[in-house]
Amino acid sequence: MQDTDPIPEPDLASWLRLAHTPGVGPRTAAALIERFASPRTIFHTPYAQLAELAGARIARALCAPLPAGQAAALERALDWARADGNAIVPRDDPRYPAVLREVADPPVVLYIKGRAELLARPGLAVVGSRNASIDGVRNARAFARAIAGCGIAIVSGLALGIDAAAHEGALGSAGSTVAVIGTGPDLVYPACNRALAHRIAAEGCIVSEYAPGTPVRPDHFPRRNRIISGMAQAVLVVEAAAQSGSLITAHCAAEQGRDVFAIPGSIHAALSKGCHALIKQGAKLVECADDILLEMNHAPCVPNAPQVFPHGDMHTQLLAVLDGGISDAWAIAGRTGYAPEFVITQLLMLELDGYVERLPGNMFRRIAPEA
């Protein structure tokens, strides 16, 4: 976690109280802070001044004594933040992502579990269908691995399918991954991603705007999407049906001034319809990680030409992956960090040299060259 002086608990408690005062959303909170400078000042401001800015109902809530239930929830949140690896990050905290602070409705506080320093890195949001195809999962892993390997954090939503594949691809890379969730930071949804969530908490970062103990609610997930796009410089939609929730993230990104990228697919595939619609609306069609890195003004660092690495070292890596059995170019790309189209070219060279055999379905296996 990056070095920063801890916020005194009384100040942090004021931020939490503001964040969870009924009727106070992110925009109202931002207006109050802009006018009165800090949450502690807000709670010591006369009713008339608060009502003038926020209306009578919200002013009454801000001036009223803290209800017992809200006080207990606030103490639970502070107790959660005292545990190693946990943090509550208000909008004025240096750890709060600068790009997220600039959107129209940034969360008042973020609940962070894991490596908060990742929030300062440039980010790419990778989203897509929960019912992803095999190709979609492979694409998400390969793109995430290649881009995270360049020091860019992969941001996604810990959902099934594309989200999970993107997190998995980025884990262990230089940029690593940030999971933005729609529950409290102490819960995992869906439960089948529990092991992945634990890995992200240890190697990456989990982010929520909801207090510990907040259960699953359907309306939380569309709101979560604005944070996913808001924390990133751009959004990549890997696979999406025509009515996919991933399109909400893409539209949030467009409203926030972020670039939107989409991977095309078959015109006959339902899971390509959303991506094709985005491309028609102006999203940038991408075929490899370098397409994204160049648009993000990041030097390409995914090898895409033989001269980047000596052939001997490169071919040794590819053959080492095939030692585990039969595989395809996408899986090899995901494990080595090379661009998929580059892997295919090199596999063809190895096939011509007698080291690799091509099988039906564009699968490959290692063979011993003839003497």
C-alpha cells in the first residue's frame, strides 16, 4: 500500500456518515463538500445553510442525531478498516483514483481490500458477457495478460465469464487487477468466484462503494459499472449480446469521455451483436493488444514481430507450453504474453521445422523432429 498519513478516525467517521446519510447521493455530497470544505464542517453547519443548498429533507437528516443503527454500522465499517489490508478511502485521500474523482458522480468513499497502490495506475476496463463463449474467455485472458504485463491495471467486475477471465489473465502481471464489486467489501458475489476474489485481495485490489455487510441488490450492479469505467482510461468490451449489461459500462465510459474498444466476432453469433453495435456507434475495433496500447498512448510491449526476441528463446517458450499436451494459439498466447496472431505465425514455422503438429480444430501438439 502506498505511503500516506492515515486519516484520523473522527474525520473518517464524518466521511462515512455523509456517505450513508439517507438522501445524500454522490452529487449532493460533492456539492456539500465544495461549499463547506469537509464533512466535519457539514455536520456543524446550521440547518438554514444546509437547507439552502441541499433542501429541507436532507438538511434535517444532516442535523439530526446519528440514529443508533447508523452509528452501529459506522462503527462496524471502522472496525473493518482496522484489519490488515483493508482501507476506507474518502474522496480527498491521495489514494483515491484521480480519474474517478473527475466523473460526474464519484463515490464519497471507497472500501478497499488489497493493494491500494494499484488505484494510481493507468487502467483498462475489460467487460463482457457472463455466459461467455470459449473464444471470448480466451480473448479476455490473452488481452488482459498482455496489457497488464505492460503495467496497466485491468479493471473489471468479478462477474462470471469475461470479467473472471480478465482478472485471471491479469493476476501475476505487472499491472495486476482491480475488481469493482456491487456488495460490501467483505462479501463475494457470485459465491463460485470466492477463490478468485481471495487471490485478487492478495495480489490485486477489491473496490466497493458499499459498506461492509451490504448484501446483493440488483440495482447496485448498474451503479457499480460507472466506477469500473470511471477508474479506467478506456473500456474493452470482449463479448456482449444486444442487451448485455456490459453495454451499460460502455455507455458510462462514453459519457465519461473514455475510449471504448470492442472485439468483433461472427455476424451469426448472438454474443457479437453488442460489440458490433458499439463499433457502429463509434467504438474502436481491435484485433490485438497493441491496437489498445497505441490508442492509450502506451508503447506497444506485446511482441508482434520475430525480431523482438531471439528465435531460440521464443520458440523454447512456445514448445515448453506444448510440453503439457495439446493446446491452441489463444491458450499459448495467454500463458506466454505474446500476441495470438504472432503465436500462430511462430507455430507454423515450428510446424514446417518438424517440431509441432497441427491437429483438427487449429489445435497443436509438440512432436520430436525427424533425425
